[in-house]
Amino acid sequence: MPGTVAAQETATASAPTETTTAAAPPTASESSNETAYFGDVAGDRAVRIVSAEYRDGTAIITLESDLPRTVTVTAPTGSTSTGAAAGNLVNRPIPPGRTTIRIDSPEPRVTIVTSYSIENGQYTEIRFEDGSALIAGPFTGTDVRDAAIGGALGTSFGALLIIVRRRFGLHRGMERVA
């Protein structure tokens, strides 16, 4: 009888995991700041990236795992003039189920690896869209052209306004005393 109970627990444990995996995409897309389900961590099919978002210099990643794993998340923090880069690192064991990992990341990107993905020679990089700027990039050549044209037109209009005011003596209601 104990063997039967163990078999039932195993079957019960497998079924919710499959259901949770199927239900993960709608849950992740309900939040407006979170991106959709990304897929497996490269090289490790037991760990999936359910959602990822970037807020105020912090990457927030929700992972779902079928098995206990150790996950390493790295975030670049800048580079020196010689080209060497530095970064933040979070190395955390995660149990089966969902786990949220937070890491400080001045740049809107992080990489994720597990011991199994390292054995397979793969890692996963997430690049976030940084919406914290007034006008967020990435910018193309047409954006630069449009900005140059807009700046030139604005400067020309300002200069023309000054010339018209001086030529016709417009001084915003003040009289000219000679």
C-alpha cells in the first residue's frame, strides 16, 4: 500500500506541473509590465523563464523549474577603458515550482545559466526594453535625421521671429521711446 501511495503522489505531482506550464503564458501576459513567456533556459529544459521585467535598474525574473536546480544570473555593470567588464552575480538554488530572482542591473540585460546549461555550453541572455527614459531607444539613422531636421526648423523659426520683431518694432505692448 505505501508503494501505491507513492505512485499516486508522483502522478499527482506530475499533473499540476504540466497544468502550471500550460497556464504560465496567460498569467505572465496579464501584467502590463511583464513580458510574455520566454521559453526554456538554453541547455536546460527543466527550467523555464515565465516572466521578466526591468524596473528602476533592477531585473526581476520569474523562473519555473520541474527539478531542483542552481541558477546563476549575471548583470553587467559597466566596462573599463581597456574593455574588461564588471558585473553583478546572483547564484541561487531554486526548488521545483516558481521562483523570483532580483538583481541590480544598470544595463537592461542579464544572462542566465544552470549547471546543465553550462555542461551543454549554452546560456540565455534577456534584453529588456528600458522605458525609463523620456524617449527610449534604440535609435536608427532615420531618428537622427528627423531630430536634425526638427532642430534646424526650430532654430530657423526662432531666428525669423526675432528678425520680424526687430524689423516691425513689435515689443509686446511696450512703446519705444527715442
